Amino acid sequence: MAVSKKVSIKKGFAVPKSFWMLNSLKSLMDDYVYGKNSAIFDYLNSSYIKKIYPLFVNHGWYSDFFWNLFVLETWLRNNEN
């Protein structure tokens, strides 16, 4: 007699990056991504980032982009020589 087994498919979950960046990490985001001493501005167009940052803050747009910038800035600060 065959026994059937119900198979569950693994399900991931979304990380609430936007919520973190707009709440508990907000002051760090302002400093790291929008601040005048951000190391990312040595590599990226600061005027473009500063232009779209308010869209992220006010509407949550570009959240993956700003998460990547936050991670890059964190890495740059922790690995500067």
C-alpha cells in the first residue's frame, strides 16, 4: 500500500528593507546616502542620487537602488584605508 505524502514548497519571505530605511535606519540613510561626506560620491553621480533621494523618502521609490547604495557606503566606510 502506497502512502502519499503532502509536499510543501519552500517559500521565501521579503525583507522589509524599505521599512527599515525609512524608519529605524533613516538617520543613517540620510548620512550615508545623502550626506556631503558620503564615500559613494567618489564613484557615483551625486547630483542624480540627491535628485531622486526625495522620491525614495516621500514615496518609497527606488528602494532596492538605495539599499544597494547603503550597503556600498557601509562597506566603503568599513574598508577605507
